[in-house]
Amino acid sequence: MMSLLKILVIVMVGLTLALLVAGQAGMLRGTAPTDLGLKNGQLKPPANSPNSVSSQASLHAGHPFQAYADIAPLAYTGDGAAAFARAVAIVKTMPGATMVKENPGYAYAQYQTRWLKFTDDLELALDESVRVIHVRSASRIGRGDLGVNRARVETIRTAMAGG
């Protein structure tokens, strides 16, 4: 007779394999958003769950996840176009990143995890009037993001600062 521990191990291994197969089959990618981009100088509002960050979260007073989503924009000195080009170049070198759209002052990239193929969306928008690059990074699926989107933006910030 099989022990309870052996049964639990078999179940856990089976669930892990099923999750990996689902990820590799693209079942965890989520649907690409169709409403990204700048609208009246603003990026899309934060997600309706704690799985996104936005440097424009403060523009959405009363949003249920405004505090969670709030993150500082990427400040720069010098030429705005050059700073934006540097941010875009940094994004392109990050693991799992694919640049989808790159225009002067606006860029959109997708990040995909290696094993489970979860896909996140990142937007950058240059605002030369206040010398910042606004950013929004959001997971497509799930209630939380385990801090991945915030860490991604902070990685870009650190790289832009030269560190």
C-alpha cells in the first residue's frame, strides 16, 4: 500500500509537469492588450489587481490599486531623446524582452518568462516637459505579480543611472 507521502509527491510532480506543459503550450501567456499607447499624454491606468506599476498611478485617484501601482518615473538629465533611446536599449537587452513598438517618445515591449511563458507588458513614454520617462509595467494574468513589475522598472532605473 502506498504511503500518503508518496501519493502527495506523485500528485505534486504531476501538477508541476502539467503547469510546465500548459506554459510551454502558450496557455499562460494571456491576451495581448489592445488599449495600450498614449492617450492625451497618459498611459493606460494601473491594472484592477495588484499586478502592475505605473508612474502615472497618481492620475487615477480612487483607483483600488493606486498605492500598490505607484512608482517614480525614470528621471533623466541632458537630452530627452537620448535618454529615451538609452531606456529602450536597456529594455532590449533584458532577459525575455521583445520590443513590439518603438516610436519617438513611446515604446512598448513584452516580457516572457522562460518556463511558464507568462507575458507582461511594459510601456515607456517620454515627457520632456518634466524631464522624465513615464513607465507602466503590468502582468496579463493573475491577481499578483510577486513584485516582478516593480523590480523590472527598478532594474531599468539602475541601468540608466549607470549602475
